[in-house]
Amino acid sequence: MRIRYSRWDGTQDPVGPDLSAGDLLEEMAEELLSGEGADQALSRMLRQGMRGRFSGLDAIRARLREASRREQERLNLKGPLREVQERLEEILETERTTLSFRAEDSARLAEQFLDSLPPDPAGAINELKDYRFADPEAQRKFDELMEWLREQVMGAYFRNMTEGMRNMSPQEVQRFKDMLAELNSMIEARDRGEPYGFPGFMERFGDLFPENPRTLDELLEQMARRMAALSRLLASMSPGQRAELEALARQVLDDLDLAFEVDRLAGSLSAMFPDMPWGDPALSGGDDAMPMQATVDALERLSDYEDLDRSMRADYAGASLEDVDEERLLRTLGEDAVRDIRRLKEVERALEQAGLLTRVGGRLEVTPRGARKLGERVLVKVFEQLRRDREGAHDARQAGGLAEPTGQTRPWRFGDSGEIAVQRTVFNAVVREGPSAHPRIRPDDFELVEAETRTETATALLLDLSFSMPLRGHWVPAKKMALALHALIEGRYPQDHLYLIGFSDYARRMQPEDLAASGWERVYGTNMQHAFNLAGRLLSEHPRATKQVIMVTDGEPTAHLEGDHAFFSWPPVPETIQKTLSEAMRLSKAGVTINVFMLEDTPGLQGFMERLARLTNGRVFQTAGTGQGLGEFVIRDYVSRRAS
């Protein structure tokens, strides 16, 4: 077998070969059987994930919160103005030093000009644009500051679009302005319901958009996120700081003749995406100054963290995992988080495609196949506990039919008898010694055809559904036992018959998938009389079968039928006890063996069961604790009785 490994590229199966739909269903089993319902069970698994398989939403959200906290600790909202102020003071200090060594009157006038500059960076820079520096180094640094400011302001408005803005020629600036004008025209045309040519727009200006948006909406959303982050920066500042930064940005945009088109675009974007955090103040705790563009980058990442957390929290109408933006998640947490979220998105689809869950009327429900799969998983664990050499092996002492091959073979052991599997025996010898015209067969090579003697058994499993079962912790073990028994009979004894009967105030026939339905019956009453009656009618359809009743209960009978209505009384009245025992004796006379598994040991229950066993020649078993060993107990008893 050859195995090839490759880097994750997003096309592989997110659930993966190491994780089957059965594994997913088993992870949900406790919630399903406790009555939480499939939707709640799926939601829990999506939140918590599967240990060793994939992370859940809670873990991904915790990573988002930690990343957001680190971002806020680094963030310094005073940084943009501080860096401009520091660079400007350095330039002015250099200029003043040069002027101090000159004796001309023009030097004194220049010093007076510098002393009268406005205190805010925007005002000072505006005055210095026409000033001729006496110091060449100061002039060079001022020119660099202006280029840097243009890059910072444009980068703050348009992320990743202005990497080449540092030395943009007037022609390139004009092209950028033309792009904004055409983009604004497309927005207006779309608002009027008129056609617009986005592909042509991308052909002309696609090099300005390294993220390569595929639609106009995608492009506008990218731009809106950036401008919303800039608005958060301004909203997080004091009124004085905000006025200074706005003036600085306005000055740069005016110099580039872009202010009008940028204002048009910002107004359209805020109206189109009102749910974005326009003007929401942000917390900060950093000490190191950050340039304007880097500060807006950090605020955009903060918005990404918040939006991703909100979509994963799913506390809004119509929420779905499909709302999680994978590209944004990749930027913030990397490939591992994207892989986990893709797996989570595939979970429900995988369960539905495997036929284990289905949506009915908007609600997720376990299918018959899903119930069978649950039972098979429980049964495997039961047999692991039993540690039997042959799972479900049974030989009848009384012939009930010819031995039928199962299609499997098994190694011969000393003392075994049966039909030799000739082909498999010879094959083993050839594999051991190599090809030969006269293979030598050793005892270890022999295999026998596995066969079972078929006998028919009809079983009615009576499951107590009264409210005391979940209250006392017996609900889930009883359901697991029922599913395991169903899987055992359907898989190992297909000629047998199993009827599931639930009883509380009334008895009713159930299907395996009903055991995984949401909720439980909030009714009082343990109507064993009705359950025995229904079991008798169903078992009478199999006159030649060995018939038995298996009843699982945690209480004595407290209800019986009076006509078509149930009568309930606690403590039980003599009439309830009498009618229940009479119905059980009727079953016994019809050849039905009654086996009772008690999940409690109250005096009233024990006294009733002793009378029941004595009158019907039945059997009563007491399970320990909350019935966690109930499945092993019932399965062992069923298999042992099938072999007797």
C-alpha cells in the first residue's frame, strides 16, 4: 500500500479518513440518549470539538480572545500623532541649530517664523510646506516626512493598495483618482439598478487590488472594513487628538486632490455596511508608538477578531457556521483554525449523507439507521466489557434447525468439530511454506466453516419511561441497553424478533430511533399492567418461538387501566398490584419467561418483584448504582439463554 502526503490546500475531505460519521454520532450519544435532542447534541459537539480529532468553537473563540487581548496590549492610539510630532521636532531642532550659527537678519526672521508655528502637527506642516529650510538635512527629512505621511494616510484608508505610494508620480496619483471616481460611479449605477462593468474595471485597475476581489460587493466589503477601522481610531481619541489627526489626513488628501472622491466612497460604504463597527471606540494599553497605517491595521485585526467571535457565538437569528469567513480566519489564526472550522462545517453534512441524521420540519432527528449505528457502538463497548472469546456465539442444545454457515471461517482449536474450510486451510499452508505442488498442512493451518444453529426467539423489552428514570440517573443506561440489544439481535440473530415497549402512565410500542428523540415524558405513573398486556399481544404472533419479556424499571406499579383510561395512585393501591400480577401470570401461562431488571432497591419494589417472580416462575435481577452495568447484564443474559 502506498501513502502520499501533501500540504493542505482546502480541497481534501475536512472530516478525513480518520473520522467517520459513526465516530461523530457516538460523540453525540450521551446527549442524544439523555433527551437533549439532535440539534442540541450537535451544537454541543460543535462547541467542544472532539478530543484528539479537531477543536471546537469554544477553543477557537478562546484563541480569538487571546489574540485580541494581545493586540490591545500592543495598541497605542496616541502613536500616529506622537511619531509625527517627534519627527517634526527633530527636523525643527536641526533647522534651529543651523540658524543659530548664522548672523544674517534672514536667519532671525526664520527663527521667528519657526517660533510662531501652530502647536499641532497638521498646522505646523501646512505652514512649513512653503518654507525653505536653511539646513539641507532638515529639508531632506521634511520631504521624507511628507512622503511618509502620504503613504500613512493613504495606507490608513486603503490597505494593501498603496504599497507603491512612496514615490508616486503625478500620473500615478491621477490614475488612483480616476480609479476612485470610476468606483464611485459604479456604486451609483448599481444603486439606480443600472448595469456596471466590474470586469472591465478590474482589467484597468486590478493591479491596485492585490487581494483580487471577484465581485464589486467583495471589493467594497474589503474597503469598508478598512475605513471602519480608521473610524474606530478617530473615535478612540480625545476630541483634540481626533481633530489634529483628521486635519493631517485632510491635508494630505487635499494635496493629492483625492479628498472629494474619498469622501464619496466613505459615505457610500458606511451606508452599505451599517453593521460594521463604524466609530466604535477601542481599548488600548501599549506604550510603543505605532504609525497611523500600523494602528489602523491593528484595529482592523481587532474588528476581524470581534466579527469572527460573533459569527461563532451564533446568538443571532439564522446563525450558521457558513457565516464564518474563512479568509479572515486564515489571516488571524492561521491554517489550523481554518482546517478545524471546515471540519465543523462538514460534521452535519457528513452525518446526513451517511443517513444517520435527517432534518424534519427544520429539526434534526436520528434516523433508523442512526439508531442502529448507536446500538452497534454501544454493543461493541458491552462486548469489550464482557471480554468474550466469541462475540454472540451461541449453540443450541435442542435442534431448532440445521446449522447455517455464516460466511466466515475460524481457526481450528483442539476439540472443535465441524466442516473444514478446505480453501482457507490450503491457503494458510501455501502462505507459510511458499508455492508447492504438494503443500504440507500443519494443525495450525486448519480453519473451520463457522456455522450457527438457528433458533427463533421473540423478545419484548419493556422500558420504564416514567419521570423517575431521568431523575434517578437511569435514563441513559436503559436506553443504551435497549439500543445494544436491538443491534445484537439484528446483527447476530436476524431470525429473532425484538419489540420495544415504553411505558409510563400508558404503554406504547416504540422504534429504536425513538430512543434518541428529544425530551422525556413528564408524567407520573408506572403502568406495568398495560405493558404486560401489549407485550402479550405482540408475542402471540410467534407461536413457535421461545418467548420472553425483559422489563427494566426503577419503581413498583403505580397505575393500571380502567377501561381506556389510566388510573394513578401513589402509594399503589391493591387493585393496581392485583391487575399487574394477573397480567404477568397470563403471560407466564402462555409460555413467556419474565425477566425483570430492577434499577432501585426500595422495599416496596423488592416486595412486589418477589411476588412477581414467585407467581410467574420468573427471574428478578438487581443492578448496582445508576444502572451503568445494565447493558452488560442484559446482553450476557440474552446470549447465555440463547445458548441454553
